[in-house]
Amino acid sequence: MGSLFRSEEMTLCQLFLQSEAAYACVSELGELGLVQFRDLNPDVNAFQRKFVNEVRRCDEMERKLRYLEKEIRRDGIPMLEIPGEVPEAPQPREMIDLEATFEKLENELREVNQNAEALKRNYLELTELKHILRKTQVFFDEMADPSREEEQVTLLGEEGLMAGGQALKLGFVAGVILRERIPAFERMLWRACRGNVFLRQAEIDTPLEDPSSSDQVYKSVFIIFFQGDQLKTRVKKICEGFRATLYPCPEAPADRREMAMGVMTRIEDLNTVLGQTQDHRHRVLVAAAKNIKNWFVKVRKIKAIYHTLNLFNLDVTQKCLIAECWVPALDMETIQLALRRGTERSGSSVPPILNRMETLEDPPTYNRTNKFTSAFQNLIYAYGVATYREVNPAPYTIITFPFLFAVMFGDLGHGALMAAFGFWMCYKEKPLQAKKIDSEIWNIFFGGRYIVLLMGLFSMYTGLIYNDIFSKSLNIFGSSWRNNYNESTLRENKALQLNPDSEDYLQHPYAFGIDPVWQLAEANKIIFMNAYKMKISIIIGVFHMLFGVCMSLWNHIYFKRRISIYVEFIPQIMFLTLLFFYMVLLMFIKWTTYGPTPPFYGSQDPEIVKTSGFCAPSILITFINMMLFKTDANTRPQCDPTMFAGQIGLQKFFVILALLCVPVMLFGKPYYLMKEQKKRASQGHQSIEAAAENGVAGGAPAPAPHGHDDDITEVFIHQAIHTIEYVLGSVSHTASYLRLWALSLAHAQLAEVAWNMLLRKGLKSAGYQGGIYLYVVFAGWAAISVSILVLMEGLSAFLHTLRLHWVEFQSKFYSGEGYLFQPFSFEVILDSAGQAEE
């Protein structure tokens, strides 16, 4: 848990590995996932490193596996998931066996695919020829019909039909073309041949399979009649341009029948051979599908190991690899054991050496998380990774984030819907993870399932406090107000008042939350709820900011910045406490001191009058007058403008003290640093003089400090910016917490509008028509409640809560200028590779 409150202590280590044992040791460290290696060859090109050939071999194996995977997916063969534990990284000698296996599978599959494609192309040609022989028989029968003589005359003219007293024979070509190209094909023939050709075409009813792409295409058979070799050449060129396939077609009917019988026989033989080829291909792919997931894992692990080894340095003897790495200090023993296991696996007799190194470099930030805390930690990292060993806001965010969200989203019904959704995601966690749903929105919701659950539960709690469930109230403990009006008065008056000073009020509050009677109040319900929620928002905001400032004290103490405690933390906490925490105290004093109007109206007892609600001063006016050193001139004569004795003097003292904190924050740190630098400079000067007096040979004067004035100026500017930001931010941040009140009001009003405009009217309807109407209205009300009041309002409240934590809370102590610890981990590498595939 120490790592959750503050990042892990990290150590820079130097690792010496024997070349024979380096592979096995890095493999063990990858399984462990606790070591971040540094690149010791930043200036060396990636293609000039020692293990570049091994990385290339892994890339080639990955390419072959992706080819196999693509063929498996194309055939719809399920790939078996890895049962149990993920396989370990294979030994380097197994790499040759894997390469041979993949090479054999790829060559076999490519050969089978080529044979299958050739067979399919042959089958397509025979099928097209079969359709041509069938369709052209119809065309020839039509041409032999005497009724078609007119068309021939129109085509060739009367002189053309008779040459030398004999009938002239027409030439023809037959073929197959894509159906969508027929209109353009016809126009081109007509224009190029000037209408001297005769085209007949018929559609092939069944789609044909394209052997190259395996797509289903629709084609048409055509036959073109023409006269002369010139037109024949022109027609063939047009067919070639439109990628039409021409086939030989005999003129004699007997020859066509004989050819058709031969084609049918060859198609049957091809079907048999194609079936056997497909069966063989299927068997190869099924065998590969059983192991392809394991193969991917092994190859990726090998590649990751060699890629990591490329970050190492070789010593002079070329027998030892040297690495530098960041490791958590608490896991040194675990890493030593992993290195020992790797050495034993490799059979090496030389143990690895892991030495700690001293460095001035900032270590990476590492916070241990689990499935519950990781979502909250990611919210913090979205703002910025914590500086090394800085206080981590995540454990406090686990409570404050859903609570501030619930203050804005307080509704028992809507919170129950959100909590139910979050509970379902948590309960079905493992099955949902196994599905690997490829949806970015779903993955965001599922990753924050515990945040959703807590936000729902906290919203249910604040809904009970507000006594609000779908804009209605629950009367669990019985209202503290009583109705003393008779029935006739209730019938005759639309609006009535209840006096808190009479028997209408039982003189004790509702047991838990807001009294349900306020749900019936039309005139002053919003006024009462606004005053309540506004004050609650300010109180929560001031305590939240005070806690943030207190967190900075832990940073100052840990990093031993004593001066920052005196010139930053103490003035900051005093400024916030003397002004804004005092305002919060005034709210509690007002709540506890002032009561309802005296029981006897017009009472002259000054003590009773002063503590009545009639004389209660405005907190806002009091705070403004406090800052302006004024008193309220509009106070009623019988009322006291102060809440307690000595209030005016105390307020002036608080304001003066708060204003004095500003120059301390502004000038304290620069003055201290300037004084320290002068002190060090004078000590150095005295030591040089003492050395000269004692006759120390070779004593040289100390060089003058460079950039002294520049450093002080930079610190002063930095401090001025932070002081102005803090002073102005204290005012703006306090006002910013009023968003808690504003969004809570908006959510309650939207829920009330949805109830009054929809469900209320449905519940009022009577008869069986009313039941149907209620059914329809309820569906609309439920859709609006889920889509707008839960999803959209929930997203709005979530973003506002995020802003309150990032700006108002974390700005008080969290710098977020670190960089994340990214260890060499097979688990992370395999997960990222799996996401990239999806």
C-alpha cells in the first residue's frame, strides 16, 4: 500500500550477463515484468546492431504467420485460444525448427492455392463455354427463322445477302462479358462498326466465382455476327478492350452437341479434383489453426528478447553483455532469483552480476495497481505522471471522485441504474474480458467499471440525502411537519403555508436527509434547496482545497524542503483558513445560532429577536464587508449585524493577517536563496584567503559565480507566478465548486420536467386506453431517463468532477512532471499486439 500513496523507490542498476545466458535471463525478466532497460546504443542505427539478423528472422516468421492467419480467417476456421498459461519463450535453437515449420506450411499452402486457382480458372472457362454452347444454340435457331430475314436485310442490305447469285455466309464470334459492361459494349460496337454488326446477348442466371478474388460475379453470353475480315478484327479488338473472353463455337449443331458433352465430362472431373484440393487445403489450415496462437506468442517473445538485447553493450572480449536498467528497490531479490533461473536454464556456469549505480537522473514513476485502483490511477495519469516519489492523489481520489460526482448527480433512482450497470460489469468481468469486444466506447466503460459502480453507489447515498428518487421523495421516517388545516380550507385554497413556529412543525428535523414535505412546496422549494446546496458546495470545496494544501506539506517534508514549509505551506494554509474556512465557520454559526421567527410575533425581548431568522445576516454580504472593512448599514434597527461578540475586530485581524501572507509567499523563497548564495560565496572567499595566508602552493582564486543574478531573477519570477496563481485561484477555485450546486439543480429540474411532462400524464389516464397510453408514455420516459438523465448528465457530471480534481485539488500539491515506468514485460507486449490485430 506504500506504493499507492507514494511511488515506488527505484534503483538504477548495471547488469552483466554472459553471452550464452543473456537470452534466457532476459526471457525470465520479460516474464517478471519489473525491469525497464535503457538504450546504451542511442547513436547506433537499428540495422547495425548485433542481433538485427535475429529480429529480421522473427519479422519473416511473423509475416508467414499473418499469411496463415489470413487464409484461416478466409475459410472461417476457428482458431483455438491458448488454454491455461501462455507458453514460455522458446530456446534460440528452437527458432530454426519454427522457421522450418512455417516455411513448409507456407510453401505447401501457396502451392495448394496456386493449384486450386488454376483448377478454378479452368473450371470457370469450361462453365462459361458450357453456357455459350447452350445459349448460342438459341441464337442460331433464331437466325435460321424466316421471320428474322428483315433484321438481316437491315444489317447487310439486300445486295449483301446475295453475292454472285448465292447467299453470303456471316462470320461470328461468341464469348462472355461482365453483365454491367453490356450497355457500353453495345454502344462501342455500334459506333466502331457503324451498325454493320448484329449482337445477341443473354444473361447467365447463376453467379460465377472469380478464381483470383473468390468473389461471385454475374456475366452474360454474347454472339456477334459480322461480314468480312476487317469487321472481325475490329470486333475482336473491342472484345479485348472490354475484357470479354472469347471461346470457339462450332457452326454445325452436331459439333456443338459433341463439344457440350465433352465439356460436361471435363467439368465433372474438375469438380472431383477441386473437392480433393479443397479438402487437402482445409486439413492443412485446421492443423495450423490449432497452434497458430501459440506460434504467435512464441515468435513475439523471441522478437521482444532480441530487440531488448539490442539495447545492451558488448564488452571488449565480446563474451559479456552489459545493460543498465531501472528496477523497484523492493524487487531486487525477485529479479536476482529470475536471473539465477535464466542462468540455470542456459547451462551457464558464470552467474549474472547486478550492481546498483549512483545517478543524478530522475527515476521513472511506478505505482503498483490492481484491477480496482488502476482506473483511478489512470485518471491521475491523464493529468500528468507524478514526479518521482511525489504524493499520489489516487487513493484519495477513490473516495472523493465518486462523492463529488454524486453531489451533482444525487438521485436514488438514477444512481441505482448506474450502480446496477457497474455491478453487472464487475460481476461478469471474466466472461466480458474473454469476449474481447472491439468497441472503443465499450472498452472505456468496461475499463472504468469500478468507477461506475462507486459513482452509482455514492449517487444513491446523496439521493437519500436529497430525498430524491426520479424527482419524487420517500417518506421513510415520517415528516416532521403536520397539516392542521380542516378539509374545507384544503379544498378552497390552492396554496397554504405551514408555520415552523407553530404546531405545524414538531420542532425536530427529519431523521435522515431532506424532509419529504419540501417536495410539495411550490413557492419556496427551489429557494430552500438552492440555499442548502450552495452552502454545501462551498463547504465541500473549502475542505477539499485545504486537504490539497495539506498534501503539499507531505511533499515538502519528504523532499526535505524546509524553507518551503515556512514560506509556502504555512502562508498558503493561513490565507485559505483565515478567509474561506472562516466563511465556512460563519455558515455553521448561522445554522446553529439563528432559529425561526419568535413564537409570539412582535415580541420585544431583544435577545429573542436577535437570534431569530428575521435577523439572520447574509453570509455573502458579511464576507464582502469583511474584505472591504465595512459593516452592514442596511441592518434592521432591532437586529445585531454581527453573529458573535468581537466579530468585526476578529475579521479585520484575519484579513490583515491573510494579506501579510502574500508578500511572504512572494519574497520569502527568493530572499532565502539569495541569502544562502551570499553565505556560500563568502565561505568560499574566506577559505581561499586562509589558504593564501598559510602558503598553500598553487592556490588559485575561486571563479566568480556565473548566472547568479539570472538564477535569483528566475526564482523570483517563478514565485511571483505561483503566488498570483494561488491568491487569485483561491477565490476562483472556491467559486468553481459552485458547479456542484448548479449541476445538482439542473439534474433535479430535468428529472422533474420528465416526470411532469410524461409519466405523470400517463398515470392520470384511466380505462384500458389509459393502460396503452401509460405503456407508451413509460417507454418514452424510461428512454429519456436513461439517455439524457443518466448518460448525458452522468457524462457532464463526470467531466466537471474531473476538472475539480485536476485544477482545484491537484494544483495545490501535484506537479505531474515525471515519466512512467515502462518495464520489459511479455504480458504488455502481447496485449498491445492483440489490440493492434483487432
